[in-house]
Amino acid sequence: MKKIWIILILLLMSNTVNAFPKYTTRENALRLAKVIDKGVFNSHRIASAFVKNRTPNEFYLQVILDDGSSHEWLMDRIYQWALNDQLVLANNRVLVFPSDESTEFYVLDKNAFYRLALSSSAFVKTYKEHDLLAEKNLKFAMRRFRLIQPEDDDLFVTDNMGNRFRYVLEFKNGSREILTYLSAYQLMHNGAFIQKPGPTDIILNRAFQVQGMKATRKKVEDEIRNIWSFGVEVLLNQPMPLSPDLFPIQIVEETMRHPETGERQTRFYIHVLFPNTEQVQEIPEIRTLEYLQHVNIITDIAHQNRVFLRAQINPDVFELPPYIQVTNRQSVKVNFFIVTDQSMVKRPDFVEISQAKTMMHPALEPMPKDTEYDKYYLAAVEKIRSVQGHHSLHLKIETYLAAVELLKKAAMNTKTDQQVAQALQQRDVLFDVLPKMVVENTQQQLHRTDRQFDRSMLLRHIEHAEHITTNREFLKQLRILRSSLMN
């Protein structure tokens, strides 16, 4: 019986430790009362809010709704209502709490965030703790921004604090970020969005593709200490602009049982991470290379656009970490060392890994009002309708590209989430059809017997299509067509 009481007390204590505070400071309560004034709670407008206290250091809110009812609001309730969309602030703003143990809060202006996300050309992804790339960052070219809709069941979930995922950022390399209101606020105020890249910014567009790998010859590095090097050169489809420190190394220990004897066996593998890289074809493994066994390229299934150069090693002979060398011939060399002078060796410490996921759909229905949003949205709809059923692919492409710009302006002049979603969904319809149209139109023009066509205009269409599609087949066709036009 005594044990049961002890367990119950411990459970109560653990629940209390992690519970969101019911009360806050006077300053925080005053700021919160001002922020929620004229907001909406469960379809009722907040007529007024003022501060009350339980003790000299514990404050909460008294709220009067538009139906005349008066309510005491403690902080833990406000926290939950903000998470569940029961409490909405005026002017399309939301409350965000950076911690589930503190009453400190921020206010996300969603309209300002939309304008920033839609006008940015690149995004700075900073990797979090426990990632092999922790505290490092890469800059990805933006492809599109959109809102997650309630019908997207696989995405409309929450993070470990209960914040729902609300937005999707898609990048040209095929990867994406899924954001909550809280992460949107943090990224917005941490300079994660780049509107105009600087001359030294390395913006990653497409993912690098592994074309193959080959062993590099063994050579002496230090005659005095008798240190030799050998290595693996990973061949890519384009020049690699990233610095060697963005290729972290990990030692993995794997324990398994022998299929016949059942005896436990421990093996060690080295993983060299290649960021923003994908494997699109089978790369033959190098079976044996000095003290490395089964050298191959594997996809990192826990992360988007990452591969590992992986090899089984004997940790007793692996004394120095590999040296990463980015070459000027579209490849990265991983150099390993053979050491015979043990006096100079210092075994390094190695690191570990983490994870990510997304998708959506469209509509073409104007809303008859006279705001800036409606002006741009209706103009886009009118343009799209004007070429429906028209046979000229050139005219359709030009019209649809103009409509895309109008829809972007509409989304940037929105007042509500519904308007943003409507404009961006309609834009996505055009994004889906334009690449195919550009391919068909360019092929038709190239096959004309009189060869009378506007080369620069076709190249401009191809550039737009490459910007909005991630379909590999279209990208391949667009590259071939570009080459034909340039000859």
C-alpha cells in the first residue's frame, strides 16, 4: 500500500512539473489583455479584457464577451485555446508560446508573414541539435509557399508541444519545410527568409546527383611518419560549391545475430554525409579498398536529399578521420589514412542523426468584393478564362504567366487565410499545367519548316518552367530544348 501511495505522489508531481502555469506576471498580463482585446473566442467577440490578481505576484485576465458574459481566464486555458484556434486575435494575428512551461508569448502577424514568404527567393535552413549538421546552415532556393488545409490529414498534425502544422515551404531541390505558427514566427524574426541574395550567398537550386564513385590511388602523405592516403572520389552531375565542413562524419556500430549460429556480431561503419544530394541510379559498390569493406552510396532515409558514403571499417586500424576535398571537376574526394607511427595518432570523437515530410490542391472561384486582393484575384481569373479553349499554346503560356504574377500580388494583399489559400491554390493549378505547355509549344516551334520563331521568348518560357517544376522528365526535356535553341 505504501508503494502505491509513493507512485501516486510521484505521478502527481510529474504532472505538476510539466503543467502550463495558471498565472503570470503583471506586465505580461497587461500586455496580453491589450493583445486579445477585440479578438474572437469561440465565435464571440472580446468586448474588453482587464487584469486581476490572486496574489501580489499572480495575475490573470477578466474578459467580457459581446454577449455580456464575464469570464476569468487563467493562462493555462489561454494557452490551450490558442493552440486549438478557439482564441483568434484581431487583424489575422495569433498568439504563440515558445515554451509549454512559460507564460511568455509572441504575436504572429500572419499577413506580414505571408508577404515575407511570398516575396522571398531563398530560405536559410539552420540544422538543429542532434543533427549531423547541427548549427550549420544551407540556403535553398524557394519554389513555392502554401497553406496546409484541414483536408490534408497526413499533414494537419502537431509538433511535440501541440502546435499544429500550418504552412509548407517547398524548395527547388525537391525538399520542404512544414511550419507551425510558432516556427513561422521564429523564422520570420531570425532572418531565415532571403529576398535578394547577396553576391557571396550560395543558393542551392537542384539537388546534386551522384553519377558514380571510384577509388583513388594510394600515395604517401608523410614520409617521415610513414602516413599513406587512399580514398574514394564521388562523382556528381554538377560542380559542388559547398565547403568541406558541410560533409560531417559519423561512426555507426551495428549489432546483429549470425543467421545460422545466432551468435551476436558487432560491425562498425563509417558514414560521410553528402548534403543536398540524391542517388538516382544504382552505384556499384567497391568491395574492398585497403581496410574498408563494402564501400557504397546509400540514401539517408531519415532526411530529405541526403546520401552517405558508407563503408565497413575495422576501428582498430582507423586512427585518423578522413579528409574531405571538394574538387574543381564536379566531385568530392574522401581521403582516408594509413598510419604506422602510432605516437602521432589521436582518435577523434564522432557524431549522430535526426528527421522530416508533405502536399495539397486547387479552386477557381472569385469573391465579388472590391479590395486590393479581389482586384488582383479577379484580374487573374479573367485572364485564365480569356484563353480557355484557345488553340495557341504561346498565347496560353503568356497569359498564364501573367496570371501567376497577379495571383502572387493577390496573396500578398490578403486579409484572411482563406484568401491566401484560394490565390495560392489557383497558382498551383497553373504551376501544374505550364511546364507541359512550354515543352509542347517549344517542340512545335522547333519543328516549323520556316524556322520563324522568337528564340528569346521560348528561352524565357523554359526558364519559367524550370523554376516551377520538380518533375525530372520535364526538367530533362527542358534542358534538351534549351540546348536545341542555343545551337
